[in-house]
Amino acid sequence: MRQFRATLTGTDSTIAGIVKSTTSFGSKNTWQFHSIDDSLHLVIAKDTDGHWMRLTGTEPYLSGWTDELAEQIVKHS
């Protein structure tokens, strides 16, 4: 399992957390973000066309988080 620290941009401040690579959704390679303060959980993966998509997570959700997290995953891979 690969993991690294990441931050996402919230409406008022940044949200620090840990990103882990898993295969918890069938055979898909997924990435899970869990915030340090446990306020945010986000799971993303690539679809069949190679585009990043949100699979599940906490609400409310900012649509930019998927792209922001995907950029950090690519950077750390």
C-alpha cells in the first residue's frame, strides 16, 4: 500500500490528510483521502477512459477536490 500526506483546498482553509492506495472497490485501484481531523473522506479512481472520478465520500463535496487529489496522486506516483 502506498501512502502520502496531501492537502485539499476547502472553502475557508486547506484540509490536511493522508492518501492511501487501495483496491477496496472490486478490482479497481482506488485512492482514499482521510483528513487528519476526520472531517473529510474521499475515494477516487480512474474510469475506463482514464478520467478520474469520485466513487464515494463525505458530504458536502467540492467538485474540484477530485482533480486536486488526482494531481497530487500523479505527482507522488
